[in-house]
Amino acid sequence: MIMQVLDSQPVLSISPASDPDPIVGNRVELQLLTTLKCNLKCTYCSLGVGSVLGSQTEVAYDLDQLARFIDTHLKGKEIYVTFYGGEPTLNRRMMEEVIERFPEFRYQLQTNGTLLDGLPAWVLGKLSNILVSIDGGEAITDGYRGRGIWRQVIENLHKVHDKVGGTITAPVTWGNPDTTFEELDELATAFDAIDYVYWQFVADEMYFGDSLAKRQAVLVQLIDKFFARTDVLYPFIPIMGIVRNKVLPTRGVELYAGLTQCRVSTHLLNVMPNGEIYPCPDMMYAKNMKMGEIQGNWLKKSPLQPTPEMPCERCEAFPWCRRNCMKNLYLGYVKNDERYRKNVVEPICALIRFMGREIDKHDPHAWFGRLTVPVRKRLVDNEVYEYVEIMP
């Protein structure tokens, strides 16, 4: 049993009424935070906001309560579980018990990769995807995460790759504007243990001066290389996702009902160790975002929904971007945080529009028509799209 006692006693309250069907569509991503402890201190960690990181070290619900919640609110849905943290492998016992209790679910792990080599082979074999956080090359990664971390993670990936049931994806938080094309290209092509690279533009004030121009120069090189061949796929998820949405626009809406590509408006449930449920893992400090609870067995629709204040429908990127990051839009336009909007949201949106224009220069429809069948299938039907935000 994973039931353990938290440092502070829970406050009894009456559970709110549940919505009749708060999940959009037939799939649910149940992101279980096994702990909010972490063995690293990454300088940009979003869980540091609101002192979330380290605030909950033990799980306060048991598997029977989790099963009852699933049977009540998620019955008939296709469920995939992402183990998240903190560093989720610090609570390996919970991971193992959940996999054993719900063998029909799909499983993903989001990890910093430092403890991967300690996972048993049977657990690795049950994982459809592992997201292993890397920040670029060795110098940049170690600068954010600590000396020697990059080499440790790369070595661990090689140790476990052949034991993993699915794929390994390297999510890069693109914070440093000096990250080079060569660093990102190395992750995508030089390491057999990495199947895909996925980057997010960091949601922090790192877009001053010439930082946008530096990123644009790298994007041009990445996009040029993506379109250089039709017999193999250059495995960068954000470029893959944008191209897919441009060539086959229905793919951008069919799983998400035309809502945000980041899933927080539709079917992503982040379950904190104390049992509270939030739509966005970066906003678990905001109590007005709470949308459910395991112990109280209630769930309501995500509060992160499109609003008239958000300018997305007037943007050239909307047909294939579909609003990208709802947290950014909420903070920038609903909460009207002018500084965050100008220094974070607008620069990221500008970079996404830039990517769209650069992709169009390569005539993606004609390129798609020249693809071999296996490459076309990998671009269109890639299961990894369900585990990551396909927009950066």
C-alpha cells in the first residue's frame, strides 16, 4: 500500500460536486506525482514557484482510493499514466505498485535520468515512453543541473535503452540563448539511446537583447535539416508536430476538440502526492486551479479554458498551434500580468510564428508527398505526440 502520513494533518472539507463528464474525448493522461522531492536543484524549476518543490514528500492516498476515483470518473476511457515529480524514481515503490495494480494502462516516466539505471528491467519494459530532461550540451546542462549530470544521464540512457518497452525522448528546456544547433543536433543524431528530441521555449524572462535572433538562427538550421531528406525523419517533435498540423490540419484538433495542444483544457490530470488534482503541473501552487481530489472522489472540468482575453484566434499560427501553452496565456492575458506577457508570452509566440514561416518556405505539402510510407507513418501517427506537448 502507498498510503503514508503527510507532515501536516489534512483539513476535512465537503467535496464539491463533480461534473458529469469533465474529460474531453476518450483518452486521459493521469499524471501521478510520486513525490515532490528531487535529488537535483535545477535553476529554472517551475515547481519552485509557490514553494511547491519539496512541499509534499509522501503519498497521502492509497491504491483503493485511486481505483475508486478511476472507476467513478474515468471508466471507459483509455488511460495512460505518467509518473512525475519532483523526481518520481525517488518513490519507486509507488511506481511498481501502480503498474502491478493497473496492468492494462500505458505508462510513461518523466525523469531527470540520474536514477534510471536503478529501475528493474520489468518496470522499464512496461514504459511506452521515457522523458529524460536534458538542457542541451554538456556545459549548458551541467550549468543548470550540476557538474557531471549530463554525462551521468547519457551513460544511464545507454544502459537502459534496450530494456525500455517503448521510446526515449529528450525534452530540452531551451533557456540559454547560446544553445547551438550542434548541441541539439547531437542529441537527435549522435546518441542511439535517444529516439526523439523535444524542446520547450523556457517560460522565464530569457528573451532580452539578441536572444530571439540567436534562437531564430538555430531554428533555421534545424528546419533546414528537417526537410533535407525524405527517406528518414529528423526526430524533433516540435517541428514534426507543426509540419503534421500544417499538412493534415484535422490531426491538430481531433484528439483535443480544437482546444490547446498542451492537453490541460481537455484530459490531463496532475495528481499531487496529497491527492489534489490540477490541470497544469506548473500551476499547482494556485488553489483556484484545483479541479479534483482522489480521497474525496470528485472531479470537475479544467479551469484552464480559452477566454475572450486570449488573442489566439487572430494569430496566423492558430490553425496549427491551437493556443500552445494555456498557463502562459492565462498569466499573460487573463491575469493580465503585463511583464510576463511582454517578456515571456509574446516572445515565445513570436518564435512559434517564425517557425511556421520557415517551415512554409520548404513547401511542406510537397515534401510530405515525397516521403516513404514508413517515414510518413512516423510523422503522422507517432505515439509520442500523446506524451508531450507537440508545440514548443
